[in-house]
Amino acid sequence: MPSALTYPGVYIEEVPSGVRTITGVATSITAFVGRALRGPVNQPVRVQSFAEFTRIFGGLWQPAPMSYSVNQFFQHGGSDALIVRVFNGDIAGSTATITLATDGTALVLEAASPGLWGSNLRATVDHDTADSSDLTLFNLLVEELDVPGGTAIASELFRNVSTNVTHPRYVDTVVNAQSALVNVRTSTDDGAHPTDAADVAAAGNATDDGSAITNAEVEGDQNAREGIYALEDADLFNLMVIPPLDRNTDVPDSTWGIAAGYCQDRRAMLIVDSPASWSEGALNAANITGDLDTLRGIIGNPRAINAMAYFPRLRMPDPLAENRLSTFAPSGAIAGIIARTDVQRGVWKAPAGQEASLSGTRGLTYTLTDAQNGIFNPLGLNCLRTFPVTGHLVWGARTLAGADVLASEWKYIPVRRLALYIEESLFRGTQWVVFEPNDAPLWAQIRLNIGAFMQTLFRQGAFQGSSPKDAYFVKCDSETTTQNDIDRGVVNIVVGFAPLKPAEFVVLKIQQMAGQIDV
């Protein structure tokens, strides 16, 4: 009630309703970890189109399978990605520099990121400024060339920048804040200026990060937040893709093991590519079964519920090789299909079937038969199949823990992903509960808010059951939270749901009707 009732009349007071809306989190933000032509190193950079990836990380680059994987992700329906570029070596020593002579200390520019791409940079200075009497003023043109000494493919012009540290357009501040191509590494002395009216300087000292990158850089260091662990700086991701470092190698099982463990910690799913050797020559089911069991053993059964493996690989045109067919790991395309399915049907729909078609794919590295599919499906290996008319499809929706012999409750991908979605949404949506008075009014609020969230999912068709009581429950009362729990500052919330499981096997029973005989 109002704090003081001092005069006769009507008082108005707003009473809190206790409703705190729980918003569902994103379901298909995909993290890519690998090699790129350029861009920030060991930082999760969010991109929402391949054009944005091209601007920041240089686009398609033949030595970097990750660039193709990201392209295939957006091509198949993905819309939100986190890119972690890994690098091996001294970043400063591998970054191109441009030295502009002045009448004092030289002005040294450096490429915005390490790699050979910086050797294609060029800087030009002129003094056609707003105040020709101020010798500290100059215009700086930075260009990226297609090849050293070639044609500019990108440029940035900074007008009326100054070497005077007190000037509002001090060159260090302006360039470092606005340029996507270069940074100022060493500034000039205060008041110094470029000595030539037109000073052209080409970048040098860049080294390539190509063959030096190993899987150790991908696996990273958790304390230094490098490689996979650079995602510690990301708020949320739902899927992880680790493309091979080059087209002739596979991601080792040890890397898959580390990645699967991290995905479990972050409530995300790992998409595992099958080794290229599985598709070479005649298919050997026994070898594949053994390799799959080895991989599952390294990942570990508790973590296998957050991983899903796909076989075989894709044959697609390579835009950088006159569109000749090349082989690509399918994980980027699979992530895009998952994202597309989430938007069109929901996270509870299996990302497989006739709607899960592979765009732009000319073929697969191996054409599986029904019998071969029947060998791998019970092992938890998702197959990519080719069918007449419908084309190339994803034809499996099991986690790596989905082998029949394991009898896991997290056998199916949509069931596991729906659980992760609910967990993450409720984790974020119940933060307000912390430090609230732990008694019946709080428990009622918790039931109200979580119940509203679960009811919304029920109405969207996420659960089994014809009524809410058959589909889910939310418990938070004196039964779940005892006096001992209250004394320890604990409130226990129990949420259950009846997941939808995919119709993996469709059985048609056909019977011939006998002619009716009149008696």
C-alpha cells in the first residue's frame, strides 16, 4: 500500500503481476573453428552472411576448407555464425607493415591481421588538405590490390589526418578506429609530416600461416582462450563445425573428443565429419564400424549425446577452380540444413528427410544402398543418400549415442536439441530468482513463468500428448524444496516434458481381401 495516507481520497498503487516472460534462446548459431585468409585471430566474430564473412575473413580461399564450409552453411539456410580463425606463429612477425618516411620518426602502418594477404596492401600520401599551411595534415589512401603492384580491389581514404597528437583527426585515432585494412603500429613524432608530396609504400614482412597450422591450434588452450576455447568470449552457440585444415587431411579423433567435451559444457551440438578414407574404393563396413567405435570411445558415451556424425562427403563445384567438382566435408551444409529446419518447423523436428535436401550438390563420394544404410543407422551414423527425383538428402537423425546397443534416452538429435534448448532458455530466464525470498510466493511465481514457457512450446507442437498434463509438468513447492534446502539457500525446480521422436521406420501392412461369400 502507499507509504503514507495523509488526505482523504483515492490512492492508486501499481501491484506487480509476478509475470516474468521467459524468452527462448536461439537454436542454430554455428561456431566454425579453422583457418582463414585474414581476420582477427582467436576471437569469435559474429557474421550473418557470406558477404560479411568475405569482408572480414577474405571469402573463399582454396587452402582453407573453413571458407567453403561457411559458404555452404549460408547456402543451405544458415543465418548466424561465429568464426574463430586460428593461427600458428608470431602474429606481429607475420603481419605486413608499410613504412611512410617523415621528417621525424617514421609512420608505420600494419595490416589489420596477419597473413600473406597483407603483402597486397599499398599506402599513398598527398598534401591536398583543407589547410595547406599545416604541414602535419595529409590525406592517406590505403588500397588492397589483387596482386602486389596490381589493381585495387578495396580502398580506404582518410582525409585531413594529422600527426599532431592534439589534433581532432590525429592519424592514430582515426585510422585505428575506422580502417578495416590497417592499423597504426608506430606513430610519428608530434608535428612530423610525410616528406614527399606523393609517397607510395608497398607492404612487406608478411608470412603465410598455411602449413604451419596444426590441430594443436584448433584444440587450443583453455587458459589462453585460444582455438576452440576462444568461444569462451561468445555468449551463446548451438552447433560447432570443425572443418579439416586442408582437403587432404581429416580432423583427428583427439580433436573431436576435446570439441565434444566443450560442446557438452556449453549445451551445444558437435557435427562430426566422417574421414575421407571411408569413401575411397569399395566400402568396408567392418572398418567403418571399428573406426566409429574408436571415435565414440574417445569422445566418451556421456559426451556422445552432444555429437552427431555424417557419412559420406559431398561432391560440389569449386568456384575457385572453374567450378570443377571437388570433395567437401558435409558439416557446414548440415549445419545450414539444421538452421533451415529450425526456422521452418522448429528445433523438435528432425533435420532429415525429404525437406533436408542438399543444395548445389552434384553427388556424394559414395552411393549407399538400403542394405548399407541399414548397417550404419543402428550404429548411430547418419547417412547422406541419393534418391530419384528428390535428389541428395540427409537420411539419419541420431546422435553418436544413438547406437541401438547403447539404449540411450538421447538417441535422437531433435530430442537432445530440444532438451538443450529448454535447459538454456530456463537457465537464462530464471536468473531473477537468485536472492529472492525462498518461500511459497516465489515457488508460485516460478511455476507460473516456467509453465507459461512450456505451454507455449506445447501449443507450437513441441511435445507429445493431447493436453498439457500429458505433455509437460513443472514442480516447485514444499515437496521439491524442503526446509533443509531452504536453510541452505536452495530452491529446486523440476521440469519434465514428453518429447516427440521421429518416425524413423514406416511400416505399411498390406493384406489381400478375400471375396465375400454369401451363405
